Amino acid sequence: DRASAGPQTRSEPSLQALAARKGLTFGSSAGMGAWGSLGGSLRDPGYQSILVEQCGGLVCENEMKWAALRPDQNSFDWRRADTLAEFARTHDMDLRGHTLLWHHPQWFPDWLTNHDFGSAPASEAARLVTDHVKAVCDRYPQIVSWDVVNEAVDADTGALRDTSLSNAMGHGVIDLTFQIARASAPNTQLLYNDYMSWEAGHEKHRAGVLRLLEGLVTRGVPIDGLGVQSHIGSGNTDQSVGFDTAQ
């Protein structure tokens, strides 16, 4: 439980407690780089204490993406994602899922980019997506919210990105991913996730995301909301709200 990470170092309410007063969850991403070994403990006990004391939610950085889970088309490597899922379970933290389909060709595993879709490419693409989504959702029923599809919109043009999967079956692969996610995780929140900025110069990206969302809703695709990445870090700025992390 949360007490196992050590004594509270502050007397004021945790960030999660403050968020809960407004019906929100405060959490953090985490990746295997912070762990000493698969299935083991975090390298930095202080970091673990902060996560457990301050956070009510956890999301994997990369461990649930295709490139991490799928070394090839016939197998799954669950070890890294299992480590983070067990940490969340042990400390009674909500677990968010990221992501069932990172629809960006740069981040597809090589085997998927170069996959032979055969004489019925649409059927083969649908099989790959269906098998993947079902397996991952079944493996992690504790997940309360999935980023079902991630970064499908090109930031420079606002158009949908093309991948080996969409080349095989069209952009209906996005609809299919949501549909299989709903069937496999009927009680889980399903989101489209992207990183569009609110600043001037990003209008095409925002418009493309809105077009995608409008189309999904119009077609009756089971989507519950939009996830917006913050990527807050040293040196990041957001002129729209006057925020500068370097200060």
C-alpha cells in the first residue's frame, strides 16, 4: 500500500488528495528506465516515494506500445508492461493504457512496417489489429482509461498519417481499433490522444484532430474523449498561457 513506500515527508495534502476533491486523478508517467530490473524495485527509493505518496494514477511511457510489446508478429513480450502494471496494482493506483495503436509510421516495429499483407490486405490488417487489441486488453483488465489511438494526425498538414496498416485497409483501421477496444474493455474509458499545441502556428494540427473526432462521432465509433499530451519538461514553453518551465 502507499504506506510501504515510507513515511510522508510533508504534512499538507498530497497532489492526489487535492485532485480528488475536484473529482480528478493526479498521476504520472513512468518507464522501465527508472526500474533496476524487470519485476524489481525502482532504482531511486525517493522517486518511488514521490510516485506513491503524490499520485493516484500511473501510465506507461513506452511499455505498452507495439514496438515494446511485439518483437514479431507471432509473439508478445509482456515483461516490462507487467512490471509497471504490478507496481500500480500494489500501490492502489489507477492504471492508464497507452497506447493500443500509435498510428505513426516512424514508431511502428520494423516487422509491421514491412509485413506482407498477402492477397487480402484489408483482412490481414484487421486480423493483426484485432488480435493485438484483444490480447492487450485481456492482459490488463485493471486499466481504467485507454489511449486507443495516438497521434494519427500529421502536425504539419492536419491530414491523417499513412501507415502500413492504413495502406492495407484504409483509415478505417482507426475505427476498427476503437470498436475492438470497446468490445474487449466495455467498462474502460476510450480516448483519442494527440499533442497539438494551442499556440499560433498549430492551427492545421488542431483542425485535423477536430475533423478526426467529428468523423468518429458521426460514424458512431465508440470514443469517450480526447487526451491532450502536455510533455512538460525543462525548457518547454507555452505562450498561450504564459508558461515557461525554464523559469
